[in-house]
Amino acid sequence: MVEMLNVTYGTSTAKTNALGQRPMQARTYDARAAQFLLLKAPPAAGKSRALMFVALDKLLHQGLEKVIVCVPETSIGGSFRSTNLMSYGFEANWEVEPRWNLCLTGDDASKEKVKAFQAFLQSDAKVLVCTHATFRFGVDAVIETSGIEAFDRCFIAIDEFHHVSASDNNRLGVILRNLITRDACHIMAMTGSYFRGDSDPVLREEDEDRFTKITYSYYEQLESYAFLKALGINYDFYKGNYINGLEGVLNPNQKTIIHIPHRGSSEAFDDKYNEVGRILDFLGKHEGRDPETGFDLVRTAEGRLLKIADLVDDGPGRNNVKTALSHEIRGADGKRDDDADRAKVDIIIALGMAKEGFDWVWCEHALTIGYRSSLTEIVQIIGRATRDAPGKPRALFTNLVAEPGVETGVVTDAVNDMLKAISGSLLMEQVLAPNLKFYRREDGDVRAPIGTDDEGNVTIGIKGLMEPPTDRARAICEKDMNDLMATAYQEMDRRVLSPETAPEVATQMVLTDIIERRYETLDTEEAESVRQHLAAHMNVLTLARKQAEQDITGAQSVLGAPPTEGAPTTGEANDGGEETPDSAPNTLLAMVKKFINVRDIDIELIDSINVFQERFEVASKSLNAEILAHVQSAMVALRVNMSGDEARTLWPRIKAFRATEGREPNVNSANTLEKRMAEALAWLKAEKAKRLREAAQ
């Protein structure tokens, strides 16, 4: 298998400090006095332990009385189990009594867990761990009996904070807003979904501004590791069904998490149980299950016995498998027995589980089968393999996807764009599309069909577009579109590809269902206006492509069709024609087209193309520190609002900073001046590159 992207990282001189904190944790701990904290750091960066340090300081020195930690699913609760921090130099240990760790098997919002949540607030216990669902139902029950003041002097931590916008019609967001408004508790929000920028769609802008933000990039994280030195990222293409593509991709000698395709996606060729069976058959001969762990035992052709954890099977045995996975094998000294713990399991097969927050430090390879429409999901999965562990110098992420039915050059361009999008996410940069605003365009309208308003939004006029009839509908169109688009792309299924269904009908069905579920109180007219605006956002790239194919005088006619006449495509038509229903949808191409900003970055990351009879692979240049710095500088320059006069004025300070600190200013620094110097330096580099290109032409 050709390695598509290889990031090699040095080991920085930064070690744990005297308190046992890694660099990100120390940076977070420095901000511990803040009432509201927002920590943006990649998967495996150590956010859970950063929370422990801050929470203990809140209890010991800031007068808070209780800590409530909320995670999206029970399997993540193990990351917040009792931890001996004093042995590393901290002043106290993180201790969670088993009865107050509610991340147990069973219904997340069961009556017993809600009662336990209420009992915790009445007890002398200090720390509780629960799921988002238990927290929501528990808060409702507490408010009903004791009022919201029961949470005064509590420290509430929300892990995987990007879930807030998708939970029960923003119920968790409503709770948080009420707590922030009351201003009597402390809150810490943690997320790896940094490509949304500094804002979270659930919180009002004035609430977000109250949060002290700590940003830590993927690159900073990996540079500080003791063992993991390199990250590889591959895109591999197959024909037929994905079992055909496993040869040369799935190495049974690597500790691997396999995520099979979403149900309803074009890559899913059978029911989930049969697909898992086919993967086991590919690996070897099934010899039964371990009665203690529930792991499948498969003998390879070379005679090795593989222990495989099946998380796809959602029968009663899955709880046994989850328990075995979460149990860390320790030696007589109470510390992890590395050899025994590593040998515990070889491969994990999952569908919707083992993504965010899943902790298996020995994972060397995250193999994701099928197109993923969400960059959030891709980066979360990459994070499963990027945890530091002894004897693990390299990690790998592979996305095995159906080969698009287009010529190689088009796919190569899409891969290059995808590399830029992933590179930007590794650097904590915003790689989603710019803000778009649509308006109804009438005959004789003197406004330009495409323009930019005073706030930097791209404005597009469309004939026949229904304007939002109410303030509520208008707010949804202006504030919630990115979130709605993410949901819509994930729910586009066989209804859109079915030859029996007209595409515009399928689009109306899918988008209407999404809007009605999310906003139950909208009337018919409001919902239709939101649907039309959502369809317009999802079609804008098609419109942009058509506009690029025509001269400027044809722009108005291109934008004349109302969005209801076209469907958001899951594939790209060949040579301008229609995609045939039985062809593989070009979902990789459809995905990268949502990351418009990367198209503006003049960086070529493709090194070679190897075409084989059955499939092809695209190899990138080595994404080393120099290239990463170049990518980040280009992305910062695109988004920064900087004048030439300001950049030149800051240049002497930048030179002095380099001389004093021995490094360039960090764009993620909490120091406002250092951050601005980093932005000025990126702007100056971009201007220099632009002049060199112009001179060469």
C-alpha cells in the first residue's frame, strides 16, 4: 500500500512539568482561575487529565464544592476514572467513588441514574461522572425539586462539547445558557471539533465571549510525545465491495480499529453481522469466542491466534466485550503491565462506537471503510490511533473508499484538497466553507448576483428563493446552516440514489425530515423557507462550478434557478452528464467540495500517482514540519484581516521575538500581541509568495 501522507514529528524538549502536566495540560492549568473555560484540543491530547488538574484546584483552592463530568456515551467514562496524580508531583489524587461513576451499562437516562444524580448533590461526595443524557434528565429533576440554585458552587465539565448542538433539540445548550446566566457555577467545555472556530452553535455570542479559550494543535501534541514519532494518512480505493480492497490494507500484525460503513451508505453491501463475518473470514478461521472477554478468536493462515472485539454485534454479549476492553491490565505494583495490556486484544471492529473519546493506547492503525461526510468524524477516528504508548513509533489512518468513476486527474485534485483540509485540521485551522447568505433575486435587481457584504459574508441572489417569513426562521438561516448541512450530508442515503425517485423529491423528503425533527415549533411556511436555504447552501458548489464554466455575463442566468429544482448530489456527474444510478457515487469528491477554503491555498501535496489494474493510490509529499508550517501560514493569511501598514509595523517586533524566544510567534498563543505577530508574519509570507509567483509569470 502506498503511503499517501506521512507526517514525521520530532520529539520536543518539552516534558511533563513538576506537577506531572504535559504542555497542553499546563497551558490549561494556567487558566484555572477562569469561571468558564473552553479547551480545544485534538483527540488523545490529554483533555481528561487536564480537567482533573483544574477540577482539583477548583475544589481545593477556589471554594467550589462539587464536580460533575459529562461525557456523550458510557464507554468514555473510563477516561475519568480515579487517577494517582500525586505520584507525578501534583498535590492531590483524582478520586471517583465507583457508586458516583454513572457510566455503567444500561439506559443512560434510567430512573436509577437520575435518582443517583440527585442523591450526589445531597451527599458529601465530591466528583460524579455521567453521560450527557443522564445530566440533562438529572438537571431537569433537580430543578423541579430544588431549583437551579442547587448547582451553585459546582464545577461542570462537558466533554465532547460539539455534541451540545445535536442533543435533544439543544436541550443541553439551554441548560448551559441558564447556568451561565445565573453566574454561580463554573463550567469547562472540551472539544476536538476545532474546525468550527472559536464559537459553538449552541451558545449565544455574548455567552461564548465569556469563555477563556485554550487552543492546542495536533502538531503541538505529537511533537511533545515520548514514543509516537510519525502519523501516516492513506486513501485507498477499491472496486466491487470493500472486502476486495482489504488485501494490502488490513495487516493482522497491526493493532487495528476497523470502522465498517454507515448503514444505508453505498459501501454497505450486506447486513452488518454478515459484513463482520466476511472480515473475520478474510483474516482466518474462526475458532469460537473467549468465554471471559467475549472476543472472537480467529486463527490466521500463519498460525497466529487473533483476539477480535466485535462492537458491531449489539446483542447482550457486547457489554461483556466493552467491559473487557475498558479493563486495563496492571502488574503487582499497580501500574499498567504494558506487555499484557497490549496483548489483550488485536483488532476491534465497530460501527458507531470506538470513535470519540475511545481509549485504546495500543491502536496502531485506524481503518475506516466508506466515505465519511463529516471531517469531525474523520479527525475523531484519526485520534484513536494517535495516543502515545511504549513500542509504538508510528500510527496510521486509512480511509478505504469506492473508486470514483472519473479520470485519475480529477481524483488526484480531490485528494490534494482533502490533504489540505486534513492538514488544516491538524493545525487547528478553520477549513469549512465561508459564510454564505442567500437572498431572493427579482427581475431588474441592480445588485450583483454574487458579492460580499460588510461583514465578509458571500451574498448570492437566487430567483424564486423564499425569504424567511419570521425572525426565528431568519435566525436559523443565518446561524444554523453549517450544523444543518453536516446533518443533511450524513443522512443522504439510498433515497437520493434510487432510480425510482426524482432527485428533487428525495431532496425535499430528506431536508424536510431533518428540519421538522430539529425545529418542531416551526410552521409550514417557516420550515419551507429554511429548507430552500439549506438546499441552496448544499448546491452552491454546483452553482459555482457552472459559473466558472461561463463568462461573467452569464452569471445571472446561472443563478436564476430556484434551489427546489436541483438536488444536493452525493456524487459528481461525469463530463457534465448525469450520474447513473448503478455507478459508485464519487463521495470523496462530494466531501472535499464542502471545504471551499482549501481551494484558495496554492499548495501541491501530491508527489506521485500509481495506477494499478484493480485500484489506484495517490501518494503525497512527506508532510514534515516545514510543510506543516507552510500550510498553516497560508491558512492564517487567508482568514486574517491585516493591512500592509500594520504588518510592516509589527515586523521589527517579530524579529525581536525570534531573537529572544528562539522561535516564531504562535498563532494559538493566549498572548494577544504574540498571536497578532503570528498573523502578521503569515500575511507577509503570503504577500512575498504572491510577488514571487507574479514575477515568475
